[in-house]
Amino acid sequence: MSAVAFDVAAVRARFSALDRPTAFLDAPGGSQVPDSVIEAMAAYLRESNANLGGPFETSRRSDALMVAAHHTAARFLGCDADEVGFGQNMTSLNFALTRTLGRELRAGDEIIVTRLDHDGNVSPWLHLAADLGVVVRFADLHEEDVTLDLDDLERQLGDRTRVVAFPLASNAVGTLTDARRIVELAHDAGALAWIDAVHYAPHGPIDVRELGADVLLCSPYKFFGPHLGLFYGRRDLLESWRPYKVRPAPDEPIGARFETGTLSHEALAGFDAAVAYIESVGWEGIQAHERELGERLLAGLPDAIHLHGPPTMEGRVATFAVSVPGLTAEQAATRLADRNLAVWWGDYYALEVMTRLGLPEGALRLGLIHYNTTDEVDRLLAALHELV
């Protein structure tokens, strides 16, 4: 599908979940899943369900699935298959990986996180600070457009900086970060670039080599797959770490050292199908359609509604945090739900953003994704005008 001829009706026909009156504008909390993903998971459980390493047919099929899923992840992230690993979710993986890195940290070492981060890329570092005496610093944001203050980040870098942790895109307000510049600053300071790509992953392609990432994490349930976590780690970095693992667990491939226990094989089958789905649609069409939807929403927002974040589609994905005058975020979300419009409210675990913006009860989050339609955007806008 080209950017010129994006057929949203054909896309939606691949999602049985969308065949209902509800307009799903909640994708930042987890996208809907195409039928091909559901079928792949069910087929695994029907035809291949077994643990790994056995001499019998279903176990051999599971072995083959494991290899295929790692190669699919490598293709999705732009790396080698032994540099990726799976786990329960991004947060669990990040606690495990940061704990492993913690073996090499010393009291007084410094970690820089940002006010744009989801807490899944903040709290693991705060726990290391409590356990090891490392120092966590916060790079600030520009309040007027909720973009990262790169000057503030650069000021905080020093000879004790060991990690710069940041998101590719804010899950709260949709802001993109200048990832290549942040990676450059981190590496110039001798620090690791530790990237949360959870929110960005359904909106555009990721190439860890091009980014220069040392570690990157994302969640397939945000990009049309099952509940699962995925990480990339630079090979020499993973080789140098001593993982927390049981003794019989394999050391090769390298990424497998960090995959504790038996993985959800059916989820790996679903992940493989989710990436195949994205590739069949194509990033060009996805990004063009989402930009069109976002521009339509921004152009039609009532003047009385306050937008938190960039005022245009430049420098953002189609995720919008807004405040509705006279209503709490929860009240606004509930009234929209009564109109079959599914949106989120609250802080979405982006505690630092909401604290920095003075929004203790959070905001209303409107999340557009490529299976949404212009009609759904218009329904949302009409409802927002009614609310104000």
C-alpha cells in the first residue's frame, strides 16, 4: 500500500475487533490485534505446543519458532538475531537489564533520565540508586510545547555519567525526541544510550544501528501483537555482562542469557505475525495516514481545549494529551466512552511529565493509529465540541 493509496477499509477488514460501534482511540495503551495474529497464536497451541529441545515433532516446531521469532525481531529492529531477547513485558525486561548493569556501577555513578519518560524507564534506575548509591538526574522539558530540553540534558552530562535513558516518543503527549543527537551526547560523555521505544514502535520504523542505540526496548502489544516484551542489546555489551539466570539456561545465543524461564511460545508466534502484518501494510502508508488523521484532529480541536504538546504534527506522533475546561480527565473520558469513543485518562505511568505540567490528575489522551478513520476523528471532534 502506498502513501497515496492507503486503503483504511482494507486494513480494518483484517481486524475483527474493529467490527463494532466503538472507535478505538486508545492505542497508546495497547493496540487492537489483526486476525492473523490471533490465528497464529491459536495455530501454535493447536499444532506445536511443547517445550524446547525435545526430539519429537511439536518440540522441533517450537525450536524453529524460537529461531524465527528472533530473526523477525532482528529484522524489525535492524540488528542481528543474537542481539535480541524476549520477556514478559518492557518493564520486567528493563528491571532485569538495569539490575544486570548494576553489577558494574559504583556509588556516585550517574544516570540521566528525562521528564518525558514513562516510569518503566525511570523507576528501575531509581531502585538502583537506592540500592547502590548511584545518582539519578532528570533532563527537563520545555513546558510550552513539552519537548525535551537538550541544553539541560547536555549540562547534566559529566565524567561520572554512565547511562542516558530516554524515549523515542512520549507516551503521554506524543513528542518525538532527537534521538541521534541524544545518543551522540551520551557517547561523547562515555555513557550508554538506553532507549524506550515502546510508544514509537507502532508509528514508524526502528533501526538500532542507525540510531546508535546500546540498549532499546519495546512492547509488541503496542504494535498489533500480543502482550510481550522485546529488547535489543549491542552484542559486545551483552557479552560483557553477567546475567541473572539459572545455571542450566543457555549462554548462546547471547540474547538468550537474559530470557529467564520458558517464554510464551504462542506470544512469539503472534509477534512474528504482527511484524508480518506491519510489513504487508508498509510504513510509508501508515505514517502518511496517521499524519493526515493528526492534522485533522489538531485543526478541529475546540479553542477552549488545552493541548499539551507540539501544536502541529511536526516533531510528534498522533498521540495528544488535552485538558477539557470544567471537567476532570476522568469525567471527560467517561463522557466520551458513553458515546462509544474509547480514550484514556490519567498519567499513563508518565509521572514526570504530569508532575512537571502541574496535572496531578493527569490529562485526557487521544491516541490515533493507522486503523483509525477520518470519520472516527470527526466523531471525536464533534463529541469534544459538545463537552465544551
